Amino acid sequence: MQPSRPSIWLRDSNETASRKPGALHSRRGRTKSAASARRDADSRSALFKILLVAIVVIAFGTVYFVVASSKQDLDDETRCPSKVTSVTVLLVDVTDPMNTPQRQDFSNQLTKLKNSIPQYGQLMVAKVDATKDSLLNPVIIRCNPGTANDVSAATGDPDATQRDWEENFDKPLTEAFEQIATASNADQSPILESIQSVALTQLQKPGQEAIPKRLVVASDLLQNTGDVSFYRGLPDAREFVDGATFRRLRTDLRGVDVELWMLERSDAASTQPRSLADLWDNIIGAEGGTVRRIYNVSG
């Protein structure tokens, strides 16, 4: 009998041979899949890095744009930009000396007014005076350059901004307030003429129609000129605003909010009756303004 071992070996060899190509193909496939996965991962990583760099660049660009666009070129003296954000005029008529309570309350009101001016808002201070030969010259004009609360370390220098406010806004205005609180002892009080003057020079400037405007009149509110004297008795409000004298003195206060700070006189009972405030409310209304506040200065 012939041994069958060789045939068994041949069959095993054929089966082994027939399996080798498939196994090789499988290993190559796995190798290609791994390489492709690595390439995909590298591509995603590169794309992520590009996007991250782009986001950082955009963020820095945005911060730079915000800082650059918000930075204003300010006048060396007034600290005003080319376009102010609001206009406030303080018109003061201190004919007689104020007593101690009045001086303190007047000082308090002035400080509140100063602190109410927004960043890049303008405050102009003037004294009631005759305007026959020329319009009123301001005692001082200043704009609020902002405080440390208006900027951050990312958008500016808080310390430098605060110093600017203290040295170029707060200090000169405080000094001006002390000056205007001194009695003028003037023979006349041309309040209506002075309101007309500051309206023309400050409150109705072309290009400022859309910004907030405010007029503060600190006075005993007793108009006293050769043409009109409230000392001789208060006129009827309707007759006064319809008369020829008022037509010459009136001005345009449309869009202007008005505050009246009444400095009471020692003879207030006879010279400053309740109807005085009503008269001025009618006068301001006839000029297009709105009286937002009437305040009696203490004392």
C-alpha cells in the first residue's frame, strides 16, 4: 500500500497558498485605512489651528477698532471734541450777596450740575449782563473728558483719564463757580437779553439739533431794565408774551430743557410771589422751551 502523506501535504499547501493573497490584501487595507485616518486627523488639526488664529486676529482687530473709534481728539483748553454729546448753559445772575445757607445750597447745586455732564458733554457758564454792544462772553467753557469709570485698561488709561477730569474739568469749574457766586451789585438784570444771547451762541448752533440741550438760570428772576422791570410789578403773562417788547427779546428755545434756580431775596414776600414762577413758565413756553424744574435755593 502507498502512503497517502504526500497528497495530504499538497492539499495543505494549496489551501495555504490560496489563503495568502486574501490575508495580504486585508493587511494592506488596514494599513491604508490607518494612514487615511492619520491624514484626516492632521487636516482637522491644521484647520482648527487656522480657525483659532483667525478668531484671535478678528478679536484683536475688533478691540483695536473699538478703541480707535472711541478715542476723541480733545481741545487742549476746553477738553471738547469736535462734536460734543450735549450742551448745558449755566446763566447766573447774583445781584445781591447770598447768605450762608444760600451759598452752601448754591454750591451743592453747582456740584450736582457739574457731575451730571456726560462724557464729551459741554458746560458753558456765563453771567447775566447787558448785550446792547455785544453778546455775552463765557466765564468758562469745559467738556467732560470722562472719568476712570468711563474707560477700562483694555480701551484706555483709567488713571490718566481721571487726572484729566480732575485737573481740566473739575478744578477750573470749581474756581469759576466761586467767581460767579460773588455778588455783582449791578443796577440792572437783563435776564431775557442774556437768555437770548446764550441761545444764539450756544444752544442753537447749526449741527447740534439732535443732541440734548439744557439751560439753567440761577437768578432772583426779576428782570430789571429800562424797558421791562418786574420790580414795578409783574405783568400779566399772556399780555406780556403777546406784547411788542417781548417780540424783540424773545429767542428760540425749541428742544431746550430749562431749569430755574430761584435765589430768594430778603423781600421775597413782596417781590417774588408765586406768580413769578408761573410768569417765567409762560415766557419759556412761548419761546419753545420746556421748564423741567423750578428750584428755590435754600435760605
